[in-house]
Amino acid sequence: MDVPLANEMLAFEGWRFDPRARCLLRHESGGTWTPVPIGARALDILAVFLENPAAIVSKDMIMDAVWPSSVVEPNNLTVQIATLRRILDDPETRRSCIQTVTGRGYRFVAPVTRVAAPTQERDTAVADVGAASSDGGVMAFTPKPHRGISTMAVGIIGLATILAAGGGWMSRTIAIPPPAAYSGQDRRESVLVLPFDNSSGEPSQNGIAASITHDVTDLEAGSHATAFAPAGTSVTSRGSSPDLRAIGREYDVHFVLTGDVADKDGRLIVSATLYEVAGSRVVWSQHYEAADGLDARRSIAQRIYESTWQAKVDVEAARALRERPDHLDKRDLLLASLATPLQAPTKANFLARNALIDRALALDPDSIPVLERQARNRALAMLYGYSSDPSADLAIAAKAADRMLALDPNALLTLRAQSFVLRAQGKWDEAAAVLHRVIEMQPREGNRRTELGIVLLVQGHPREALESFRIARHLAGGSDPVYLIDAYIALASFANGALAEAIAQARLAIAEFPPDSGRAGEFPWLALIAAESARGEDAEARGSVRAFLDTPRTLRTVAAVRNVPWLAANLMLLDGLRSAGMPEQ
């Protein structure tokens, strides 16, 4: 195809591309054309496709056109093709403009035509893109002062309170809406994983660094909500801080993950750092060390993924509250509900999360990520005794899970929602079957192991339950509730007759639990009391009972404990509580 004239654009389906102004326009339902922020490299590749419609374009041809004087990894092309597909593909029909021709390259299959671009329309589009982006269409990131978690906590909790009261302020007209959530333009949580450095200085260890990079990359790529770019090196050099400005231009991501790896005398040592591109700052950094081996590498990769996921959520929630508090969309509200300040197991936090999630569903009743959180939160509120109306919460959770089954019955999030509802309904065997399916899909994710362990306790399999809890503890990262896992390890250790371990784990969990944790925070106390009693430490057990009952408690009697299925299944626990002096009624 010849190069378009100065007053022409290239049109395909609901899009127009102006090669001279270097802008991509999307047709909106109202008949207007909206400029779409997109990376410079992705625009270059799109230009190659539109100049060769219906033809097979080889990877070498694209690389020569887009990176004519640079040596870059082939992954860079894969990243940019994925970016174009996220932006251009129709999410409803799942039809793509870009077809992969195995072994030969790509073909742009959408019909391409030339259309006249009125001067006023063209100038307006260029002006709009200039206001929204820089350097050929890459969205500009303006650094903002970081307000910290404590300020974010106040903002999120205050927001949840307003929403619970009705949230009338949200009905204002949004002048400049954020990008459509989970679309190609939605870059919230987007991340580039750079190759981890081999810091040992020994070339023989390059494979170890590559292994960690590969595992973290796979986990990021498998996330249902994250715009992702796999490892690339064209904008950074090994052993130095990443050029965040260049990465912003190249990949259009909000975050960059780097790391270094070494094996020293059989010990695997890994350091990882997450940067926020907009503020050019470190938002998370962690050091790991373990005996080297395939399991250790995968476990560390999982913990890096879990931790960076939580760090990204916290940053994006704070950004939304800071930059568009009156214009929050469904994803802003979901991120706020997932932020660290609302994760401690308290009734107030459950209510705050429910308010945010309910508001997000009011904006989009069929959002699967939000429905999953509604099913999870309402079911957990019932299971952990935080619900003021268990029947109503269970009905809401079941309705959300049923809607997900209708929308996408085999999706990971749908299965996870099912598992929560089945447990709340007391359908333990069915919950176990669903959790086994989920674990097959996410073998390195620790929270599902915790949930399976609870089911195994109810089913009378304490040995398997203890193993499941230990795996969950090993994989825990980010904001995973290690205090709750430790409490379950204490309960399972007691059920297995490991009394000394139960006492040690119970004391650890008691010290770890956040204040005002309600019934969940009482679990380790029960394990401690019963284990001390079973060991014949009668004075200690009775002293623990007095200390436990000196504070207002939910599980103040053996009868109340029997109402919790995974506690009631352990008859030795009930006997130990009685022997220590816990009231029966």
C-alpha cells in the first residue's frame, strides 16, 4: 500500500491511524473519535501492518523496520504484538486483527482503507494526543509525592464509609473517565519483568538467574488482571538501575521488576526490587535466601509475585484516591478493597471491603473479578463470624458465584468463588473437589492450600491438613495472612498430637495477630489452651483460659467452639478446653 497523502488516514474496523501525526483513534458510540495512548514501538509495528494489509509480514521485516539500528531480544516483538492485540482485539468476539502464521510471521487480517481526515478533526486529534501523551504516543507519567500507607488507609476507610452511607457523590458526571477497566488501554498494575542478573560473577550460574526470571515472568503473565510485558533488555543495561523513563516510552507500563541471583555454597540468594515508573521510585524490595533447588527457586518466584502484586495494588489504590477521588471506576474501587489497610481480619474491614465491592458491582454487575471478591468476602464474613446477617451474606455470595458460573464456568476466579461459597454452605466434600482443581491450575499459590487445609480438618484428615498449611506458610508472600496460617498450623499440630509444636505455633500466632481480629484471632488461643491441658500442664492451661476470657471473646464456651466446623471436628480440642476450665455453655 502506498503511503497515505497528507490529508488521509488509514481506517480499519472501528479505528483510524494517522501515520504522520502518529496517533491512533478509536470510534466511540456517540460518533466521536478518541485518541488512544499507545507506545511508540507498537505504533511503528501497526504502521508496518497497515502498509502491508493481508500480506504475511515476517518477524525479520518488522524488526528491521522498527529497530533498524538496535540489537534487541525477539521477546520485544512479542511484547509489542501482545500490546497491539490487547488494544485492538474485540473482547466480546475474541476476534483478533493480527493473525499469527506459524513459522512465517504475522498477517493483519482486518480490511484497511484510506479515508479523508478533515483538517479540523486531524488537528484536534493531534492536540488531544499531545495533551494525553508524549514521545509518539506513550502516556506521560507525572511524578507525584508519595503519601504513604497510613494516609492511604485513612483515604480508603473514609471512602468505604461514604460508600456504605450511600455514596451519592459518585453520581457526578465524569468529565474525563479513566481507561476502560481490563482493556488494552488500562495500564493499572502493568509490569515489565527485566532479566534477573547473575550477581555471582560465574557464567555457570546464568541458568539460575534465567530460571528465576522465567518463573516470575510466567506468574505475571498468568495474572487475570495485569497488563504485562515479559523480559526485555533494549532499554536497560545489566548491573545498573533501570532507565524508567526509557521503559515508560518503550513498554507503557506502570511498574518495573528487577532482581539479582547467586548461589553461594549451595544457598540460593535472591534480591528483587519493584519500581514505579511514574514516581521513579522503589515501592518494594526484598531479599530471599534458601537451600538451592528447583523447589526453592519456584517458591521464591511465587513469593516475589505475591509481594509485588500487593505492592502494585497499594500504589494503584493510592494513585486513584489521590488523582481521581470523585471519578473512581470499578477497578479503582476493587483495588481499594484489596489494599493492605483493609486486609486485617476485623469486622470493620469486612464491612469496608463490602461497601467498595458493592459500589463496583453497581457500575458493572457482570465484572468477574469484582463478583469473585463479593462471593469471597461475604462467605468469609460468615465463616469467620463477622457477619451481622449470615443468611443474607450467604445468599449474596451464592448469587455472585452463580452469576460467574453463567458468565465463565471454567474460569479460575469462578472456581475460587465456588470454593468459598461451598465452604460457607457446609458442602465440604464439594469444596475439596473444587479446591483441588484450583490448586492444579495454581500449584504455587499458598492461600488455596490454606483453604484446603481447613476442609481437610473438617473431613478428619489432620495429617494432610498440616501438610497443606505448611506448604501455604512456605509460599506466603505480600499481604498473605501468615498469622492465620500459623494459627491453623497450631490447630493441625494439636490434632496430630504434636503438642509442643502446637504450643510454640499458637504463641507465635497470638503475637502476630493484628488487634481486634475477632473470632479468627481466637483460634491460636484455643490451640494453646488445649495443648497445655493435653500435656498435663494444668496450671498453665487454666492460666491461659483466664487470660483468654479476660478479654471480650466470641468463642467463650465449648458450645460456641462446636459451632465452628474445623474446630468441632477435633474432639480432643473440645476435651482439652473442658479440662482447662472453659465453660460448657
